[in-house]
Amino acid sequence: MNKIYEHSKDVHVKNYVVYGKTGDKKLYYEPEYKTQVSKADMEDAFLKGLLLIDDGTNKLTPVAMTAATVTTVKAGSTAVESTVWNAATT
């Protein structure tokens, strides 16, 4: 079993909010969509259960992570919809 430890930078942090641009499905640090979130930052926040994605309409909690992506789900008009969000790979 691997353990994931919080660090001093995580003390009193409830969530790390990143911004998902629905047009390109990428994650950004700021709501103006200027700097794409790094894979390392996305992975760190996800593994600690602190990642929250704001897509401009909804606040979404990712349910899965693979490589440089996380997946969120939300209720659609007729079914559950999933979205795969991408972090920067470099």
C-alpha cells in the first residue's frame, strides 16, 4: 500500500480550484485561461482529493485520473455525461 502525505503547503487547504475551458477541454490555473495546469500539479491535487474543476457553470470533482487527464461526470439532460480534462504534459 502506498501512502500519500500532505505537506506543509497543504495545511488548511480545502481545495485547489482549476478552470476547465469547455472549448478545448484543458485545465488552466486562472479563469482567463492563460496558463495550462501542469501534469504534476494536477496529479498532486487529485491524489490528495483536493482537485476541484470550475468549468464556468459547474464545480466538478474528478472521479478518475490517467496520464495527464482527469475525468469528471455530471447529470446531463437525458444521461450522465463525462468529460476528460487535459493537463499540460511538459
